[in-house]
Amino acid sequence: MSALGIVFCDHYLSAVEQKTELTRVRTPASVPFGGRFRLIDFTLSGMVNAEIKDIGVIAKENFGSLIDHLDSGAEWDLNRRRGGVTMLTPLSRPESHTIMARGRLDALRSIKGFIKDSRHDLVVMTFGGTVANIDLTAMMEEHLKKEAYLTIAYSEIPAGTGEMILDCKEDGRVEGITYLHEESDKVYPYAIGAYIINRKDLLEFLDESDNNDYTNMNRDLIQRNLATRKIYGYNHKGYARILRYVEDYFIACMDMLNPELKKDLFTSERPIYTKVKDSVPTFYDYHAEVENSLIADGCTIKGTVRNSVLFRGVTVEEGAVVEDSILMQNTKVGKDARICRIITDKDVTVGEGTELRGAAKLPFVVGKGKKV
């Protein structure tokens, strides 16, 4: 069983109306997460743990930081003479009359040659904007066992926190798909951005989509084939969070302060790999107060930090108070400043005595390199 991996980097956290400071300078898959990781680390690690060593990464814009993070792919054992990780940038297609690919389906059509040349049996497609540690080995085995046309990973998550809901029979076969965006505590089987299809079937579908100018993957690949093809759901029972909006990102990062949720995501059986950066240990001043926080190496803590996630090189000066916040690399919080429910991008400076406060449903984001 051999598989080609494809990662869509621009799905989620990227809709025009939701494009914030977090994705204005980077593709969603390269957004920092959990103190030291990037979102793409979860899907790349999942593929490597499933022995998928030939991976195409599709990013259409703002992929400079992603290229810097991936480098040669050595951290994921993907620096190979054959296969490894390949950056794919879907540009305009003559027949589409657009500057960029219109969506995932256009992106796939533009790399059809890459898929055809791969010679693998299966194609595993994932979204870079999902936080989950999916057992892709088990998912591929189930796909082959059921002789499925398409297998879609799903997870039982609260209403309104996902995009597409799968209506599955007892044996897992998908009967229909629906969409529900109203939030509630009731859970639904939401698709979490991982798909498996036979390579030959995918190539046939891409030829069909060329002939008919299909544009929507959910409608044209899934819904059109429900009655005639075997499409199954794969139940991922571990932690899963779909990062559609900034508040989803904020909640997912805060979830990492819960030891049980963190343990569920970072399992020893399927490690999450990332680019290693050597840093000195974090310095805690005598008067520093830290409570229920995740703090990376290289930080300097002289003030108070509660219920927060701090990336490498963050400085919290004396008298400063940081609560319920996410501070990315090299953020500096000045003396006597107070911040609550704030997300700072890299290299942000919060001045002395400054007070910033966001809401639980709408955390305030300070853009990369800004001073406030």
C-alpha cells in the first residue's frame, strides 16, 4: 500500500471576510500554534507516521514563511532524493479566466501531472488548517477493506464549529451531507479535512471535472457520487478542531492548557514533528508569577502570566500582567502593561502601562511587528 500525500494550505482561516492579521502575511497552514508548532506540522506528521513519504504542498500565496519552516523537510524525514516534500503553487488556468485557482478542485486540476507521475495507489488529501492527529494508517486500511471510492475523516464536535456534516449509515457509508453553522453543545459528525481516494479514480474525476468545469469539491466529488459510489466516513475519536476563524484558533490554543486534551493530541504512538530551534531555557525572575500557562524556551518572565500560551523569546516585564492570551515569538510586554484575551503575532511590542483587552468570542489580534 503506497500513497501520495497532498496538503491544501489555504483552507480555513483564509476566507476574504475573515482574513486577519494572522493570515495577512502567511498562508493558514504556517500559522504558529501551541508555543512551538505550525499548523501544517499536524498533517505532515500524520502522513509521515503513516509511511507517506511523497507529499505535495499546495499554497497559492503568502507562502514565504511556509517554505522557511519546511526547508528541506529534514525534520519530517522528507529530505529525499526521490519523493519527499514538493511545493506546488497553482497559478491561473487559461480556461478558468482567473488569476488564482478558484478552490481546491481547481488546485487539483492544475497539478494533475504531478498526481499522474507519482505512480502511487492512493492519494491522501488533507487541510493545513485543522488541528488533529489522525491515524492515517488505520484510515487507509479501512478504505481498502471497504473497497471505497472515497473515505472522509470525521469527528464528533459541537454544532457550528465545523463546515460539512456527514450523514452516515451504521456501516459508515455516507448517505448525505449537510451544513449547520448555528452553535450549540450538541455534537455532529463534521468532516475534519482528510480524504482518501484511489489515484486512478481521482485522475478520472479530474478529467471529468475538466470536461464539465466543476468548481466545488464537496458538491462535485462527494455529493454527485453518493448514490453511485461507495463513500465512507472514518471516525476519528481523538482531539479535533477546525480552525475556520480566529476564535477557533484561540480556543484550540487554550485547549492546550488542558493536560487531557493536550495528551490526546500529542500521542506517543504518533509524534508531532516540527522544525527544531535551539534556545536557552526560560528565565523566571524572583517576583514572576506563572499560573496554568504553556511557555516555550528563551522567554524572560518578570511579571505575571496566567492561562496563556507564550512562544519562544517572549519578554514580560516587571509589573506586567498577561491573562488568557497567546503571545507569539519575540513579543515584548512592557512594564506595568495589562493584556487579556489578546493574540500578538511575531515581534510585537506592547508599551509600558498599555492596557489591551479582547472578548472571549472575539480576541483582539495585534499584527506582526506592530507597536502598541
